[in-house]
Amino acid sequence: MNRNNWRSLMTASTAWRAALTVVSLAAIATTGWSLYAVARHYDAPKGIAGAAVAVFDGAAYACLHLASEASKAGRSAAGARLATLVMTGTSVYLNVFHADLIGGRLAAALLFSVPTLALLAVSELSWAGPRAEARAQLGERPYRLPAFGGWAWLLAPKRAGAAVKRRAVEHIDHAGQTPPQKPSPAPSRRATDILRDRFAEMDPADAIHIAHDAQPDMPPGELAALLVTYGVIVDAVQVALVLNGRPPSIDVDRDDQGDADEAHHDAPQVPALPPVTKTQAIIDAASHLGADATAADIAARVERINRITVDDRYVRTVLSREAKKARGARGEEGVGQGGGGYA
């Protein structure tokens, strides 16, 4: 709130308090004089007559203030309001009696009693706002008649009356409290949100490798944009650095006609092998198919796997030569000559 608004508010509040003070003093003076005259009519001393004014009007005004304070504190204000009505009613009765004493009839009765009623009405209305705010903070809500409008009451009076009654019953059932709101269901989380939480706890390098395995043909720039949608903030350079970082490789030198049994065909991360010769292709095929394979089977596998065409005679020649080498290495002579079991 700026300074101008604050000044306007203070000016309005001061004016209201000043007006209420003037009205209060005028009402107390008017009705007080009437009560004083009644007391003097019964030969009451001047001091007692003045006390009567304070008892009736002052007590009614004080009870109305106590009712407002009780409402602010969340207590029942029924007792204070009932006392206010009793004191006000008694004061009005004495004002009317005073009007009869002087022969003023209705005009004098209104003149003496209405100031008290007006003062209490203005006070009640002035305290209604703070009481409503206090009740709202405590969760209470006063009952208010629905504003249907005059046409609704004129055209459908029964239905409008039934709606008013239904709302009143509902207000009573909830004891003037705001009805509890149904808890709103928790919004279902999308798969993207769940994966975003998971990737947020993961090493960015691991997330890059996972994304690259899922999209191996995607360039680093697009892969970085994909990861950003899942909460992994990386750029194309970082993706390229992670994917191009190669672990140390093992170099294996192989001879075209070396020992096939000592070669590791499935060694991971090795440089490209030299082209396979016919002899090595036949030996590999025979080793894979087993001792029961025929020369035709071996030739067919060499053509299918290595794209090398050989005939059955050449296959038997290679296998026989290799069998002789193996027997010579073991010191066996003249045993099993003729192809080593391959037909």
C-alpha cells in the first residue's frame, strides 16, 4: 500500500470514528434525558437517576461490544446478544412510558427510543466486518440467502423456497463450517518425467552411452538435443568427446598359415584381420564342422563363409597335409595316412 492510499484509509477511518462518536453522544444524551426524567418522576435522587442512564444504555452498548469480541474469539455470542436485547427493550419501554407521561404519544415515543435503537444498529453493523473475518479464519461461514432475484421468486416461488431450505439444512448439518474438500487425485506421471528423474541421478557419460546404444546412427548434435529433453544438459561437443574416447586396444599379429588353434578369432577390440587364405579357410571349416564332415560339406562352408571356391580334391589335399604335420609334431609315422578320416 502506497502512502496516498494509506492516507486515504486513515482519513476515512478517522471520519467514521468521528461520525460514530457524534451519533453515540447524541443518542445517549437523548435517551439518557428521557430515562432521567422517568427516574425523577418516581422521586429518585439526581445521582440515582443519572446511574439509571448508565445502567440501561451503557449496559446495552457494552453487551453488544462483548458479543462482537466473543465472535472474534470463536466463542458463542448468544448470551451477550440476549443481554443487549433485554437492556435495549427495557430502555425503549421506559422511553415510551416517558412519552405517555408528557402526553407526547407516538411522536415522543419515537423521539426518545429510536436514538438508542439507531446507535445499537450502527454499532452492530460496524462490528460485523471484523467478526466475519475472525469467523472465516476459524473456518466458519455464515449462512447467506441465495440471490435468486425477484423474477425467480415470482415465477418459481416453491422451487426457490425449496432451494433456500435445502441450503439452510446443509449449513446446519455442517455446523457453519466450511465443508471438507475432496483431495484432488495425484496427477499421473508420464514416462518422460520418470526417466528424467532417473537420468538426473546418473553420470552424464552413462546417459550418453545409453542414448547412443538406442540411436546409434544419430549424430552428436541431435543426440545432445534428445538428452536435454530428459534433463541431461550436454552439448554436441561433450557427446562427441564421450563417444570418441576409445579404450586401449590389443594388437594381435596373425600369420596366414600360422597355428590356427592359438588364434583368438573373437578377441574384442582388435584391428582388422588380414584376408583368410584358402588353406586357413578349409582348416577353420573342418574344425567347425567336426571330424564327421565330408570334403563337400567343408567346401560348401568355405564358399558360404569366406566367399572362396574350392573343390573336394583340394580340400582332401589340405586336410591330409595338415594331418601329416600334426603327426610329425607328435612323433607318429605311418599311422592313419590317407586323409585323417575326411572322405
